[in-house]
Amino acid sequence: MTNPLRNETTSDTLPSWDLGDLYQSPEDPNLRTDIAKAEALAAAFRKKYMGNVGTLTADDLAEAIKAYEELTDLSGKFSCYAQLLYAADMATPEHGIFYQNMMEKSSDISVTVLFFTLELNKIDDKHLSRHLEASESLRHYEPWIRDLRAFKPYQLADDMEELLHEKNITGAASWNRLFDETLAGLLFPFDKEQLGCAEIINLLSSPDAETRKKAGLSIGKVLAANGKTFSLITNVLAKDKEIEDKWRNFAEPISSRNLANFIEDDVVNNLIETVKNNYPKLSHRYYRIKAKWFGVKKLAYWDRNAPLPSADEEAISWDEAVKMVLASYRAFSPELADIGQQFFDNNWIDAVPRKGKESGAFAHPVVPSAHPYLLLNYLGKSRDVMTLAHELGHGIHQVLAGKQQGALMCDTPLTLAETASVFGEQLTFRSLLEKEKDERKRQIMIAGKVEDMLNTVVRQVAFCEFERVVHAERQNGELSQARICDIWMDVQEESLGDAFSFDISYKYYWTYISHFIHAPFYVYAYAFGDCLVNALYGQYLKQPKGFQEKYITMLKAGGSLRHTELLAPFGLNAKDPQFWQTGINVISDFIDQIE
Ligand SMILES: [Zn+2]
């Protein structure tokens, strides 16, 4: 058995990020200066505009929004810095304290200026459209105003909004922190070692069956031992959300997420239903093939991500991974590759796995006046290469949108936030597949891609179902640990199919899925992104000429356009009932190829 953590080829060359572009340290005098500046700006802004937003001229309103945008960028800078410092090393208690303090500073600032968006939403539609006609500088902010007003029907009285905002820091945000610190602090016995969460989960994709089993059981045992805490956090946050949803008058637990994504409920429901209807054609069928390849009647849950027999197990060095990913981007668009190159040249990536570091991977946009950072836990697997391609896609998207749209309009709604990342993965995969001439190896690669897609589409939709049931049942009272475990096992059996036998130790695996805690109902965005990119990629194959230009324009739009407007230039429409099936058929076709 080889322990991937001892892999010499990957450990030395892995980069750590340099947060010095933000601040040198928590003691950096510039940090204190920026906080003081932001506080003073916020106070002056409140004094100047509070109570009279509705009576401003069109140009004065534009000027106010501009000041608000600058403040958003400035306070984002120090809170993001604290967040990144903490994510890279949660084990250092000072980081937790610093992070909490910066969140509180930033929360105080946003409470000070919260009146502005609330008052802006009270301006009536007619008055506002006259303003927009009158002032070009105001028209620049039209998408932001449009998005803000989408929340108008759910808006509470000003003082209630302020109270909710302020209480968040000791409410949901603190429960999130408890979750993060609990998870980061867990130690999983493995042989004579104690592993962190990311390290032990990585062993589930070990080529050695015994290793996977031991890791799987160890994870199940440790998570179960902490089940009480995780179940409390889950219950509290579901109740917290229910209370707020009730006050705001949201129809369903998922509704606020759909609104924040600027996506219609029926488009999301259609996606979920289409994926569920395709479980037999996708996951059920694929895992039966996998079981056959493994020569077993039933797969254990710890075999779900097991590498395929005769898959290449050689670790891929970081340098090789970087080369592969950048070459794939370059073959598609040199402009995108050049932006991607900056992440490596300037140390915007933290790839070293460390104890106490946040598990998984993310791309943080930070603020447009700075630049994004990527966090990875690189272990040299081909999945890790895909993760790099994925997060780099986010990063490039964030650079393009940030430059073009500024702090208020750069954020892409979640559903489209996964577009550039998944597209980047697709590019990397296709170019690797093209280079491979060995038929057997190609099969393994396709199977690997299918597994990734099932993890993105089927698994995330199953997660979404889990959340739906948990949130719905929480409305009738607190859920016991046993009940949450049952819901988890039900959705797993339904989505993965009869090729699996589910050991009882699997039942606590819901506890470590951080999206349930950090962003309820976020998960369907992955399925949305994957199916959408499949459709988009299909258009690229059909009509490659001029595609790159349209694609980059789409990325630059950030949050300024909605999905219908963004997809129209490609001849696509997510409201079309057949749209999702087209994306899903790409996965199904891959399964046909290996069947
Ligand atoms: Zn992503």
C-alpha cells in the first residue's frame, strides 16, 4: 500500500499563496488604516444620505452608488484577507479570533450603510425608470438595481433588517464557525496515524481495497462519534432559516436560494426532476458496470470513488498538472490562458495539504481592486488535476468579471458561477483524451469523467433532495440524529442504485458536507453548471468559429445579465423543457461508449 501523503513527487514543489498583495500580516499598519478609512467612509455616507435616498437627483443617486461600491470593495478587502488566512490554517487560534474580529468590523460597516439599499428599494418603479433614463452614470448600475429590487417583496422593516444583519454574527455565522472548527479539528485514526478530514477522504480513492475500507470505516466511526454536535448544528440552522423565511414570506426552503440565483423555481424543479428520472440511465447503469469491472456483485460505499482496475496510479506532479491545464486552456483561447498564467506567476494559489487547512478547494474572488486566490489540497491524483482546471476556471471568470463589472456587479449568480469552472475541466479532459491513443486507457479516462459527472450531477441533486426533506421535516420539530441518517441513506440508495450495498457506517456521512451548512441548496448549482456546460460545449463543437469571443463576453458579463440573456447568443435556453435532457445525454452517451 502506498500512502499518498508520503508521495515525494508532489510535496516539495507545491505552492503556498502569498497574501501579501492584500496585507503583510494581521498587524500590518495598512490594515488598520483601511479599517479606519472604511469606518469613516461608512459614517460619512450614512450622515449624507440616510433618510433622503428617495429625493436624490438621478446623477446624485449614481454618485451615491459609486461611493457605496468603493466602500464595498474596501471592507471586502480586509474581511477576505482574514477569511483566507483562516482557511489556510484554522488550527492557529489567533487566526480564528482575527477572522471573527474582521467579520465583526465588516458587519458593523455594512449595518451602517444598510439603510441605503433598503431606501433605494422604496423608490417607486416609475420614478426610478425616469431616473435611469435621465442619467447615463446611473444606467451603468442598472443590473445591480434590478437585482436589488428582486428582493423587494421579501424585504422587512428597516430596523428589522438591521437587527437580523447584526444578529447574524452571533447566529448563523457562529454556527458555521462551530461546524468549520469541529470538522477541521477531527482526527481520524488510520493504522498508527491520526489523519485530518481531507487526508482520510482522499484514501477513499486509494487503489488498495483494504485501505479504502479501513478509511471508510474510520470516517464513519469518527463522524458518528460527533453526530450529536453535527445534528444540533443542522437542526439549529434549519430552524434559523425557517424563521427568517417565514418573516420574509418565502414559499419553500429552496425559494430564497432560487431568488438569490435569479432563477425561476420551475427551471430548477425541471432540472431536479429530469436528473432524478435519469438515475437509472446514469448512475444505476454506470455503477453496475463498475461492479462488474471489480468482479463483485455489490460495491461498498467506500468503492464509489475507487480508481478503476488498471487505471494509471502514478502521481501527477504539480508542475505537470500546471502544464497540462494551461496548455488545454491555451488551445482553446490564449487570452484565457494568459490570465490563468498569472495565478502561477504571482503565487495566487495555495495547493499544499496541511492539517487544519480547509478541506476541498475553492476560488475566492476577494475584491476587484485586488485579485482572486485559489485554495486547493493537491495530492497528485488525476481528480486533483481536474480540480485545478476547475478552480482556475473560476479564477479567470472572477478576474474578467471583476475588471469589467466592479464590486457590486461582478458576482455571478451561483448557477452561472459554475460555468467557467466546469468548462475549464471539460477543456482539460478533452485535450487529455485526444492525446491518449491506447483504447483501454481511453476507456478508463472516459469512465473517470463519467464518475466526475455523476458526482456533480447525480450526487449533488441527491444532496439537494436530502436538504429538501431535512428542511421540510424540521418545520414540524427537531430531527433526531437517527432520522437525519435515515433521510441520508434513502437518498443515497435511490440515487446510486442497486449496485451498492450500504454499510451502516455510511449513515453519518452527511455530517461533513459543508455546503449544507455554509450555503443551503447551493448544491444544485453544480448539476445546473454541468448540464449547462455540456450543452454549451455541444454548441462549441457544432460551431467553433467565433465561439471563444462569445464565451469571453459571457464571462465578462459577471452578474450583469440573467441566464436567458447570457445563453441566447449561443442559441440556448434553459427554460426549454428539453434543455436539461440534452446535457444529461452527454453523460449517457459516455456510458454507452464504455458499456
Ligand atoms: Zn466550482
